[in-house]
Amino acid sequence: MRPRPLAAVTAFALAAVTLSAVPPATAVPPATGASPATAVATDYQAEDATISQGVVESNHAGYTGSGFVNYDNVAGGYVEWTVTAPAGPADVALRYANGTAATRPIDFTVNGQPGAVGITFPGTGAWTTWKSKTVRLQLVAGTNKIRARATSADGGPNADKLTVTPTSDDTTPPSAPGNLTVSDLKSNAATFHWTAAADNLGVVRYEINRGGNVLKVVDGNALSATVDSLTANTSYDISVGAFDAAGNASQQSNVVTFTTPGSGDTTPPAVPGNLRSTGTTANSVSLAWNASTDNSGSIAGYDVYQGSAKVASTGSLTTTVTGLTANTEYTFTVKARDPDGNASAASNAVTVRTSTGGTGGIPAYDKDIAKVDLGWSVAFLPDGSALVTERDRFEVLRVTASGQKTTLGKVPGVVTTSGEGGLLGIALSPTFATDHWVYLYHTAANDNRIVRMKYENGQLATTSSPVLTGLAKNRYHNGGRIAFGPDGKLYATVGDAKNSGNAQNKSSLNGKILRLNPDGTPPSDNPFYGSGGNARYVWSWGHRNPQGLAWDSRGQLWAAEFGESSQDELNLIQKGGNYGWPACEGTIGDCAGYIAPKRTWPTAQAGPSGIEIVNDWIYIAGVTGEQLWVTKINSAGTGVGTPQAVFSGRWGRLRSVTRTPDGGLWLTSTNNDKNGGTPRTIDNVIVRLRFS
């Protein structure tokens, strides 16, 4: 069920509503030298408040004071706290338990005026399981009366305490941490040191990141941290980001790159079990097997063999071998690898015969098209050639079907983030034949932005016109896909810029899928158009780092999304839908009330970037998993089948997949794409895939 829209929250309640598991995070002390204005949280117990149509009880464990308030099962009951605070916004967290399946909504008022309306409190699983939900309320200096009033016949949840944390309207991010170094390198751990970031109110925490994924969080006083969750014989690119009390994120520090040493382990993994075929076409065989185990506690990957030839490498328990001949028998085995490179013995052999014909949805390799640096996105021209964006060279290429490559020029104003930013998405105007507009998403000096340039008579203009600016940027989480939908509107995926609070704030353009008119104005039928400001552009929200966009035969929009550290996502996008980040990652976290993904993967297996849909088959380019995922939309258009992995490890990190005018697919790789890439080295591929 979708949560009540925050449009219902009046002007007295601003910014985000967040849900967190309890026990709550330990309060973070202010950084050395922080301003006295740094926020201090104050707890107010429910049993000490004014209570109407409720009773103080202590029969469920886990409360923090002498008891909790059990609301009567009627609408109108309330708990009212008297709190003291400075004038301005404050984050107000209600710690609660709800041992039922009923969602128990509450209206918050401040001094008798509406504060936050229709805030839902979903079930916590048991009356002894406590969680916190936070709203931002505007308080006056001195005494305030905050009332939490139940609005349904089920009453409110059990209320333990209210935690009030004055905030500020600070929008200035900290400076980037400096001089990051690594020491004490071990097979499973490393220690990092950095110099402090500066902030006008003080730094409250640092995040240690691998790419865009958080490995560890430490408080704002810490200038070093040991991460002990690393894997032997694995390369890492680590940076550190700083956050202030208002949630503003710094740019990332310098990146340190290293490879962990081996652990000295010489014991091979156990043999993978029950290798089996799960499906065939005329030119492919899909395989699955049971997981191996290893004394190190982790498996680095699996290698699939056709006879003695290795035909696939994958981190998952399935793969699809392509490029086979119809009506032919093939024999396969699989071996497991541990982080130290020890390989298991071969699994049981399985012999499979391909079918005699039929096209199916699994593509086969056709041919190499061209070598490029980092071909991030592809858009086909009416003549059958394509425009390709080079992320780190800031160039647009024209590549023909025969592989002839021409550099059309650099896009003005593009800069790198030394991470995931640069020249990203590309799309042609739906009326390109007459207006010749090419749309581009790129990183600029102060933001990410969408621009457009003319492409006429084989020439790309030397100037660009802004379409939408002011998308916050960071080294990571920049989003960057753009595509015109069947409705003629421009859709754009925008990452949260490493500030997860952006995703639940409709006043921010980040952590969203946006929808624009071709001239950059917001369409009046967008779901939050009436809210004004940036919310007018929002099509869906609650996204971390959304990526590829594609439409099925029903005109439904599908999108891929990078997860944090647990689950990547394939989402069916609803107008105005909230997809849950940061409370929910995939199906993990406090996901009640948010739209669930149609498919998830462990983050090590997917990294879903560009996507394409052909005849209701979805093709997903996997960056982290280094494979192309293929799945079929069901007949109702409401979900997908079990995804199959193809071309596992063949070309490395796959970035985009695009349907060709002649009925195939172009696939691009972006290896060596970290830390700003290697723009002087042309070492990635564009390949063509075909359907039988």
C-alpha cells in the first residue's frame, strides 16, 4: 500500500518523514570545535505527558522509561508532550510499537496548529519490537505543546517517548575530508586515516565508501577507522564523505586504491551441487546449481565449463550460455572459486540438447562494432548510426553499424567527479527529424544538469542550451539516464547525491525520476505539480541511485536501481509512487507502505545500469555482476519471470543495452571506470547481439 502523500503535510511540517529500527543509533557527539548551535536531542517520556483516551502500561518489554501509553481503540485519543526548544524546525521522533497488521495513522499538532498530518505507523511485528518515526515540525522559542492524535478507529500505536532534536535551515555542506590514506592492510581489513572536514556547524559523521556503497560509519570526531569486512585478493577504491547535523553531504575525499593480500588459504571450496538445466532455446542453455561453501566464509565466483573450455564466470547461482547451435548436445560443469583463487573440483556434468528452432528472448553474440573509452549511453539516429556518450572524455561519438567511428566534439561545460559523474545520458528529441535536438545529462562545475544541442548535417553544435539545472552532484549517486516516453515527455533518473534525505524530500530534485516537457518546463499533469517548486518535476520518489529507463508494450515505465549494500532493484514505476529509500532497500528495512520492486538481486550480482525492452523481454546491463540479465514480463504486465544471466564475465562491466533499428541490441562495456576512468585508453567495446 502506498503511504499517505506528504502533500497532505501542511507548511508547518517540512522536509522528510523517516522510519528507523530500534534501538536507535547512538547519539553522535559534535566535532571538536563545533558551534554551540549543534543540535542536542531531548527525550520526553509518554507516561509523563498529558493523555486522553489512553492508559499507561508496562506489560510489553523494551520501553525506555517507566512505561508506555496504550491508546484506546478509538479515533481522537492523544498524547500531548510539553517540550522546550529554540525557535525553528526540529526533528521529532516518536518511538512506538505496533503488534498488529493495522496501520495506525496519527496527526501531529504544534500549539494547536496542524504540524504533520496523516503520518502512518505500520506494524512492527510484535508489541515488544520498537521503532522510531521522525517528522520535522516548526517550533516556537520556549514552551511547545506537541500532540500526537490517533485518527482511526484502531487508535494509535503504543507510544514510548518523543525525542526532539532542534535542527537548522543550514544548507551548506561540509568541505571534503582530505588526505585519505590506508595502512595496516590485511586480507580482510584495512585502516584508513584522513584530515577533518570543516563545516559551519560541525561534522557529525563520516562515511567510508567503496564506490557508492557505505562500508562503515563513524562519528564526527573520528579521523580514522578500521574496516574489517574486506575480502582477500580483492581490489578496492575507497573514499570518505562527511555529513553535518542538517544532513548535508560533502564531496568525497581523494580515493585510495589497493588490493587486499591473500590469506594464505590453500583449501579449495566444496564442489557445487546439483548442476542442472533450467531451460533451452535454439542457441542457448540456462543452467543453475547449488551453492558451494568455503572455509574462508565466502565464495568469489563460479566458472562454467563447456567441456574443457570456460564459457562463463559469475557470482550468482545461475547463468545462460549463448551462441550455441540448434538441435545439438552440449555438456557442462561448474567449479567454485574462493577469494584466494583456489578452485573446487568440477560439479556433476549435465548434458543438454538445444531446441530445434524459435527465436526466444535470449540474444546471441553477433559481432564487435567498435572500441571506445567509456561508452555510457547510446541513441540511434534515423540513418541507423548511433550517437554515443563518452563519460570521461566528454565527447559525443557517431558510430555506424559497420563500426566507423567519428568524434563529433566535446560537450561544453562537462566536468568529472572523479567517480560516477561526467557526460552521461543521451536522448533524441521525439521530433528530431524537424528540430534536430539532442538531449544530454552531464555533470557541470556546480551541479548535474540536462542540456540540449543541435545535430545538423553531420555536425554537433559547439554550444548547449540548459533544459534543467540544479541537480545536486557528488562523486557517486548521480543517476544520469534520460529517455523520451511514449507520451513525448522527457524522463530522467537522478541519484540522491549521497544525501539519502533527498529521496524523501519532494523539494529536492535528487533521489527521483523526473518528468519534463521537451523545453524543460514541468508538465501540468505531473503528480505533485500543484505543490509548486521542484516538486512539479517529480514523477516518482524514494530512489537511491536510479538508472535505466524503458517502456513495455502497455506503455508502462520500468527502471533499474543501484542498491546500497544489500539489494539492487528492478522497479515498475507508478505515477507519484514512493519506492522507500532510505527506509527501505529492495525488500530489506522498514518497507511497509512503499512500492516494492518487481525483482531484486544481491548487489554483488547485478549493479543494474542501462535497460531495454524488446517484445516485453527486459534486458539489463549489469555493471557489478558483469553480465546481461534477461527476464520476461508476465502476461498481466505486473511482474517478471526468473531473470537469466548471459555473457557472464565475457566483456566485464556492462553499462548500456540499446535496441538497434535493424532488430538487434548494442551492448557497451565500461571497465576501468572508477575514479574518473582512464580517458586516454580506448579499451572498452560496443558489441552487437542478435536474435535467432
